[in-house]
Amino acid sequence: MREIPINFFALLSAAGAKVLIGALWYSPVLFLRKWLKLSGVSEEELKANFGRAVALDVIGSLIMAFVLAHAVRYAGATTAPLGAAVGFFNWLGFIAVVTIGTVTYERKPFELFLLNNGYLLLALVVMGAMLAVWV
């Protein structure tokens, strides 16, 4: 495997962007109520595990940014549109195909798939664009 130099500021920024997009996406301003209803999670359950969930999301976002930085470099993306395309195709090939099975097998509403994947698609496109320009 070839060595890929990583700009850690870009990595932290991309992970931070994902967390911020998620915080807005799942806020009361946008889709929190809808997500609670579709997922079957109560506000009490959400609050009880919130700190742990956020910590795991931050760690996961850092890992995602690290892996996506490699995908961006392997693809040769050096502009925001090309990086966004890498983010899109990683979402399509790895996120969408896995999460569609989750809602199907767990008999969750397809709308939950759309809500969760809208966030992940937006996050990966933004992260890919950022990483292409900065890494």
C-alpha cells in the first residue's frame, strides 16, 4: 500500500463537519421529532445514552474522515467537486447498500432509511470535498 500523507487539520475539520451536520440534522429544528417517531426511540432513551452516543459518533467520524482521505487520494481527487464525487460513491457503495438491509430486515420504515441516509450522504459529500482540497 502506498503511503498517503495526511493533513490532520483537514481530518479534524472533516470529522467536525460531519458531527456538526449531524447535530443540525437531528436537531429539533430539522428532523429530531421525525427520527424519534420513525426509530421508536423515546426522548428519555435518547437523553440517557446521549453522552456515550456523541463520544462514539466523534470517534466514528474521525475514522470515517481518515478512511475517506485515503479514498480521495487513491481516486486522485484534488478539487471539491471530485472529492464530493468520491464521498458520494463511498456513500452509495458502502453506506446505502448496508443500511437498506438494516431497515428491510428490522422492518423499519423506508422513510427512516431516507432520513438517516440523507444525513450520511450530505456528510460524506461535504467531507469528500473538504478532504480533496485540504489533504
